[in-house]
Amino acid sequence: TARLGYMPKGTTINRLYSAKVLYDSAFHPDTGEKMNTIGRMSFQVPGGTVITAGLLVYYRTTFQVLCAQWINQSFNALVNYTNRNAKSEVTNRQIGAAYVCATTGAVAVSVAVNSLVKNAPHILKRWVPFVAVASANCINIPIMRQRELVE
């Protein structure tokens, strides 16, 4: 109603601005659709913190690496999809390819680096998840944003 020039009696500019901030954080700017709560940028800190803790704790076995990296890349894919540029058409196939490539890349790098640092000091082993996530992002972001990069 504020766009039409009408505001309910007693509405202040500060309350209007607060409502706009909440609306902008919850609805996609291109489509106007309500965004998935977990995929919103406002969920990055709490979601990322829990996932980072998991990556740092579960890095010793191949199964732990597989699960931790899969969870991380699933979260990244959801955030990328939720915050996509909806004006640039991306097919479900491209989204799936980015997800599979990033997840496979993260797991492959984690397993490979884990095998290389098997006898290294413990502190060096703690860097394995970082290297894997950085590698996965180098794969995921260009594939997910390829239409935007090309156009």
C-alpha cells in the first residue's frame, strides 16, 4: 500500500523501512517468490558455522569426508539456487551438473589430500577441508553462473 502512496495511520518512516528490509530479505528480487529460509543470505552465518564445524571435526575417514563435503555442497547449491539471477535462465540440468561436479570435486580433493598428508603433522591435516571447499567453489561458481559470465 505504501507504493500507492497510502500508509496506515501511525506508520513511521522507520517502521516502513524496517518492513522493507524484512520483505527484501525474504522475497527474491527478480521473481518476487518467497525464498527458502535455509537458502537465504541471512542464514549463511548460522548454517555455515555448523557446517564448518562439521568439516573440521569429520575429516579423518573417507566416509566422514564424503558425508561432510556432500552436506556442505548441498548447502552451497541451495544458497546458489535461492540467490540466483532469475533473469538469466539456467536449466535444471546445469544446476544438477554444477552440484554433481562441485560435490565430486570436493570429495575427490579431500580424499586425495587426506592420503597425501596421512603422515603429516595433525595441524596440516586440519587444512584438508579448506582445500576441498575452495576447490569445490572453483568448480561450482563458474558452472552455476556460466550464463551470467557469458552474457
